[in-house]
Amino acid sequence: MEDARQIVLISPTGYAHHPGCHHISPEYLEHPAWAKIALPGIPFPTVDEQRPVTVTIGGRTWTATRRCPDC
Ligand SMILES: [Zn+2]
């Protein structure tokens, strides 16, 4: 089992979420419009306009500039 606290999901609209958030449907974990990144041993990072989280997977780039306020 993966530790859910170490996984960050980035939505197509630029929000960073944890898996298990009520905004996240299980199918989003494999949905191509969502990025799933693993941050082993790192707490959920601060995410804002000054500290965006960017990930590139398969030539596509996601940038989260907001953290979900609910998870
Ligand atoms: Zn959320």
C-alpha cells in the first residue's frame, strides 16, 4: 500500500490534493487529466502562487498554484 500522505494529485485546474479528499473520485488516480506525484517522506508541500508545484509526466506539465483547502 502506498502511504496516501506521500501522494499529491494535481487537478487540471491547478489545485493540489491528497488522495481521499472528497473532491477526488477514485478514477482520478488514473485519469490522464490529473497528475499523480509521489513525495516519499516529505510532508505535503506548501503550494501557492509563489511556491508552485510543477511536474512533467510524459511530456505534459502540470502546475499547481493552489492547495485544496479541504485536504
Ligand atoms: Zn482536496
